[in-house]
Amino acid sequence: MWSGCNTEEEGGRMKRAGIYFRNDFAGVLVEDDNGYTFRYLHEYLMKENAMPVSLTLPLTDKPYTSKVMIAFFDGLIPEGWLLNIAEQNWKIDRRDRMALLLSCCKDCIGAVSVKPIEEQ
């Protein structure tokens, strides 16, 4: 269902990220031509101890959508000198929020981590 990190769909690029909460695969964040969508996995929602990845993203089976990067995830991206290092080392445009999230947030401070979903 959520295979592929970068795939062509309906003529545009799609990037996908696995969102982990305390090492549990909690949901998937997708960037496509319409913006961003985050959805919790059904399996995660069924866990007795499931917790939201953020208070701003309560547990629900409905998707969260936004034309711009969802604020909680945007807040995980480094700023200042650390962002400059990421830009220089990985040649990522600071406006490409999903690429920055995928490159810089695999091992964030706190309970949430972001990992690319690779092509299968």
C-alpha cells in the first residue's frame, strides 16, 4: 500500500516517509503534487499502547492533509548552522522540506524518527 520513497504517480513525483514513535511504525507521510498527507497505520491505531506522534496530530483513522509541510514535521527539520551543513553536505535546497526531513530526521531528539520508505 505505501511502497516506494519516490515514485511517479499521476505525472508527478511522490516522496514517502515512515514515521516511527518509540521505534513503532506509526504512520506514513507523503508528499505529492497536492501537498502533504500524514496517516496513522491501522495496525498502529489498534495497539493498546498507541500514542499520537504529536498532540497536534491526535490518533485517528482519517488523514491529515496540508498544502505545506505539516507543522509538527517541519519543526523536526534543523535550523541555522545545522541546516546550512545539511544543505552543503547533501546538496538539498532548504525549500525542499521533505528531502530535508528524510535526510536529517532519522535519529531525532525525542520519540519520533523519520525514515525513507524505499522502492520495493
